[in-house]
Amino acid sequence: MMRSVLLLLALVVAAAVSALLIAATRWNAASAALVRELQRRSVESATPPRLSEELATLPPPVRRYLSAALGDEPPAIRFARIEHAGEFLLKSPNGWRPFRATEYFATQPPGFIWDARIRMAPGLDVRARDALVNGRGSMLGRVAALITVVDVKNTRDMASGTLYRFLAEAVWLPTALLPSAGVQWATIGDSTARATLGTGETTVSLDFHFGSDGLVERVYTPARRRDANGVAVPTPWEGRFARYETRHGFLIPIEGEVAWLLPSGRESYWRGRVTDIKYNTQPSK
């Protein structure tokens, strides 16, 4: 009897391990397919910047920032691969959990894929993938890449939410903030300017706030849509950036944090740092 129980237990464990391996393989294959599509479109549509001409048309705070961030005659960033590490806030009772993520960007047309592992417990991860590809946004989350906990795609709110994210994160690929990459700038004040970007049928705007050093300190919108019990509610949202360093000739922030600005107070839900970044190279997945 004991031998039969042990054999049954071994079969159950083997089946569970096999299911997890298959789920992880399928997850990675789906991410790789999205990355290939993102890169294919970026290669077809890259536009080299004409830096001096473009900077001359920009509001003063934007011109000062991009002059510092880009240096002299930079190549156009058409594709980027960034490694992140940090903490992500999950719903109660989990709280802040460590994560590691790889994020791929294309700049023309704007798009990204964020593929993350969020640690729930030793040996147990939530796989999360946010994406903006071909103008369509999506969000997918699965425990152990197997049990779906969120799956939203191809909605107007998701398209705008992911485009807001791309525009905020363009500080990591600063040629994506030039007019030749589709960004339109408007003056708001001596240290603030509004960036507007569109793709497909979606257009969003973010206010960029520049610090005393001329670099982007904060981005803000009063009405990014937040899921509140299944209802998309326009909510103030911000991203903050710090610790600028030069990587591959570009001056970029290494640390960041994003938050909803709720009536009850500021609710941060992502804080992380760049651990590696590469531009215009073949992605590996």
C-alpha cells in the first residue's frame, strides 16, 4: 500500500512539474513572438534624427534636457532592451514583492513588451507581461505562467494606458522624444513642457517636469485610467526619475518610481532600477 501511495505521489509531482515546464515554455514563446514583431516594425520605420534642426524647434526646457541627454550627433534608437530589478505592489495580502524584468522597446511606431517575474514565495513567481504592439495594448498575468489572474487586451483604455507608459519610459531611449519620432512638444512654463504622442487611433499627453539640473524629474497626467473594481476611472498618475548616468553615450535615469495620486494619498506601485541596457541590438529571448 505504501509503495502505491508513493508511486501515485511521484506521478502527481511529475505531472505538476511537466505542466509548469510546458506553461513556462509557452509563455516564453509568446513573448519571443511579440518581440520579433516589435523589432521587425522598428527596423522598417527607423528615422535618423537631425539633431540641431530638431532641437531648435523645441521649448527651452526640452531643448536643454535633450541637449544633455543626447550628446553630439547620436544614432537614432530604434530598438532597446532593458533589464530592471525592483519591487512591485501586489494586492493585499501580498504587498511589495521583488521582481526582475526584461523590457523591449521600439520607437517608430512606439511599442514595448515588459516581461517580468514577480516573486510570490520561494519557487513561486507571477509571470506578468504588459505590451503595446501595433497600436494595441495588453496586460497578462499568470501564477507560475499557468493560472491566469489578469488578461486584458485590445481595448481603448488599454491602448492609452500602455502608450502613457511608453511616453513616460522614453527617458530611457531619449531620441524617442524628438519630433522625428512623432512627439509634439508645447510650452507650459520655465521648467515644464507637455509631450503628445499618437499611434494608431490613440493619442496621449504627459507633462514633463525638469529639475534644477535640467533633467526630467517627474512626468504627470491628471487622467490615466485605473482599474477600480472592474471600472476604468480617470486618475492622476505620475512617474519620478533619479540618479542619471551615461550609458552608451546617452544620459538616462537609473532609478524610477510610478504612483497613482488618489484622494486618500499617493499610492506607489512600482519602484525599480535599470541593471542593464542595450540599444539597436538583436534581441535575445
